[in-house]
Amino acid sequence: MKTSTKFLAWLKSHSTPFILSIPLLFLALLAQWIGDTLIIRIATVLFINLILVLGFQVFMGNSGILSFAHVGFMGIGAYSSVLFSMTPEAKAATLPDLYPFLRPIHLPFIPSILLGACIAALVAVIVGYALMRLSDAAAVITLFALLVIIHTVLVHWSIVTNGPRTLFGVDNYTTLWNSAFFGVLVIFIAYLFKLRASRDDRYAAASIGINIVQVRWYGFILSAFLAGFAGGLWAHFITSFSPYAFYLTETFSILAMLVIGGTGGVSGAVIGTVVITLAREGLRGIENYVNIQHLLPTTLVGFTEVLLSIILIAILIFRPSGILGAREIRLPEKQIAFEENGSPTELISPSNPMKGS
């Protein structure tokens, strides 16, 4: 009895990832049941965005440092994974000057995206420790410079990336259900990783023996790994892309998702991802409808981006912490008192101290 009660108490205090995962799985089931190709595509993109934003939250949300390089790691994971998963024939057609040792490599889907994520994490290992020693403002500027460096390499390393041109010949391995599985898995990973002591007061954290630089470095590596993994999923879903997909536009999108939902918690990252992904697809549909029906005398261009920018500005003005801020969605907790023999006494809710009197 004692063990089961303690387990229930633990489950209530750690119910956040379960509460967040169940509606998302229901959403995947609903999309599959409807069967519409567009709905399934939107749901798949949502889960890929979820992994990307949760990786963003693992570092930025817990350390307070804005990592502009996050989308760059997504690009590294995307290009690295397709080099392992593409067939030799596709490489010969798309990348005729590819290094000889890479041409015969052809691995299954999961090992390919894992290797791509590991390569992104390796880059974070090499450059991250020095960056984490910088002050917050200097770290942000340096991480933006890192994004520029990664983008420049992707654009000009034609032997590996096909340069600024579109890379094609990638097999479509990402489905609704494998993206949903990995999305739910990453919710649990992000929830288990906590860096908030270094975000709220780095000096207080250091005073109790926490190595701020090392802890942030670990978060940076995990964030890069998740970004690279999301990039691999996205590459095998979209099947053709260029380096320009991993630059400022995508950076703004994931930043909007995290800021609108709330940077301080996993729940905010999930809520922001769902809200912005559905809003963006809906606004894009409206924009396409207006242009196809010629409802305006001129072509409507950039309507989605402008409206999302206005929403982001409004959130920052009226609710700077986002929809949820640092709060997590969880079941209400109750205080459980144990007698000397280990059996629980009557449950007393903190919000209702009169209960049981």
C-alpha cells in the first residue's frame, strides 16, 4: 500500500509529459482517421516542429541564452542524415563530385538520422564549451555568428550539399507515426532535463557548487542533438531542400513558437508549437485562397509572416512570459501523510486545508 501510494504521488508530481502526450497522440489518431493527405502532412510537420522547439527549449528555456545556431544544427543533421540514407545511384545523380568514401554508404533510416544528430552534437561539443564561458549577451551574438558560419559552409560546400542548389533524391521515410513517436519521446527527454538553476540566478547556482559552464554545455549539446534529429526527420519528409531552409526564416518560426508558448517550461513549448503550427497553416491557406480567387487587386504576399510577427509583438508586450510562462501543466498535487506503520492517512489538499477536519 505504501509503495503504490508513493508511486501515485510521484506520478501526480511528474504528470506533465503524460498530460501533454495524450492529446498529441489523439491528434495523430484523428489525422489518420480523417485520412486527408493535407491533414496528415500538417500533423507530421507539427511533430517535427515539436522536436525542434523542445530542443530549443532545452537550452534557451533553461539557460536564458538565445541560441541562433539552433537552426544551423538542424541543417547539419539534415544534410548529414541524407548522405547516409541516400542510395549510391541517387548520390551519383545529385552529388557527382561527392567524396569517394561517402558514395557507397547506404544505411537504414533510423541509423542515418541518429548519425546526423550525432554529427550536429559533435559540432556543439567542439565549439560549445568556449561559448558557454561568455556572458549572456556575448554568447547570443557569438551564436548568431555561428549560424552565419554554418549557413555559409552549407551554401558553399557544393561537394557535399550541392551548394545553393536544391538537393534532391532523398527517400520519403518520415511518416506521421514515426514523427509522433519521436515527438512524444522528446517531450519526456526535455522534461527530465532541468537547467533552471543556471537560468534564474547563475551566481547563486555557482555558490552551491553547480558548474554553470559545464551544465550549460551539456544542455547545448543535447539541444544540438535534438535539432539535428529534427533536421533528419524533416529532410526525409520534404525530400528536397536547399541551405536557405535553415536560416533566419526558420529561426524566427521556432523562436515565435517558444516565446508565445512560454520559454520557461516544456508545456509552453508544446502549446506554442501546436498554436503556431496550426495558425501558420491556416493563415497560409487563407493567403492561397485569396490569391487563387483574385479577391484582391494585387497578389497577397507575406500575409502569414506579417500576422505572426504582429502576434509575437503583442505577446511580448502584454504577456512577456508567454501563454504559460514557466508553469507546467500537471495534475493537482495533494499532501499525503504516512503513519508510523507506513499506511497513508487521509489525503489533505493544500488548497483546501479544512478537508478532513
